[in-house]
Amino acid sequence: GAGVSQSPSNKVTEKGKDVELRCDPISGHTALYWYRQRLGQGLEFLIYFQGNSAPDKSGLPSDRFSAERTGESVSTLTIQRTQQEDSAVYLCASSAGQVASTIYFGEGSWLTVV
Amino acid sequence: AQKVTQAQTEISVVEKEDVTLDCVYETRDTTYYLFWYKQPPSGELVFLIRRNSFDEQNEISGRYSWNFQKSTSSFNFTITASQVVDSAVYFCALSEDGNNRKLIWGLGTSLAVNP
């Protein structure tokens, strides 16, 4: 597609429920990133995928968080047993994967845990 | 330690004023890349510029200009003749050695341009 697409754009869920957030990167982009942005805060790195390499999961805050990506296409970020502190905007981004290639962001998925 | 500091949390100006957003970075690498992104109220992050550490030329793009000074580890962003549409949060970020896996982000500067 023309840009990075994320869904849902807004999600309100009850504490303890699982949520799935989807990201469709720019076509041809081998690198995909997930970030979290809490209200009024900067971006917090979560996970990085590059082609078929093992993902860099070093930013995932707990084992309730996981992400998958099939090949160089769609990625899903899953949060299990959501907590109120998970409320944030989850931003997905993609890039061509070369050194310092520009990262393009989606509009984010706003998650509210009540 | 690697760090990006945007000391200005919020700036408010009147339309047509010039405004400079400060960004100071820390890195031990000699090769690194600096970025500015704009985040309007709609939430998406819009890429503005990428600059590598070997290119200290200032850059101008329309009303936007960037001043990169390695001597002071700064990469400041100036908007000339600001407009209401410039209202957004602006983030400065650092990528060491071209490794974008963990861009180091400043906390952002919220710019309000009032009519």
C-alpha cells in the first residue's frame, strides 16, 4: 500500500482481556518496528523484524507481549491479560531495511484498558 | 551513553513568528544519523529529515531549516513564519551507526502556533 496501515485505530478493552493489533507495512519494506507511546511520552521501542532474521524482542516489557510477522508482510502485536498500564498508542513503522533508511510510521492504534 | 535531549517541553508562538526547536544528543559513535519527525494531533509520525554525522551542511526545505553543529552536539530545527498547521509535537531521534532497530528518541517538543 501507499503507507503503513494499522488496525484497529482505536480499541477499548477490559482489563484482563487479550488484544491483537495489526500492522500492514509499506510494500517491499523488509524492516518492521513496533513502538509504544504513552500519553505525553516519547517513543518506546518494543520489537523489530528484519526479513527472515530472528526478531529483536529486547524492548518487549513483559511476557504478556508478543509479536509475529510472516515473511515481509503483515505483523500482529498481541497483548495478553491487558493491564491499565498497557494503555498507550502502539505505533508500527517500516523501512527498506538498509543502513539508516528512513522509517515510515502508521497512524497508530490507540489502546485503552479500562 | 546515548541520549537525545529536547529541553523545550512546550512552546507557544503567534502565527508568522519564527521558532527554533532544540535538540542535543550524546553518542560515542563517529557515525550516526539524526532525524526529526512531526506528530500532528492525528497521531501519525511524519518524517521530516535525516542527516548523517559526516554532513554538517545546514539544510533548508521551504519554511523549515536545520542547523547541525557537531561541536555542540546539536541538531536544531527552525520554522520560519510559523503557521497554525505547524502545531504538533516534534521529535528528534538518533540512530547510531545506521542501526535503526533502536532509534533513540527525545521526549518531544509540543509546538502550539496560535492565530
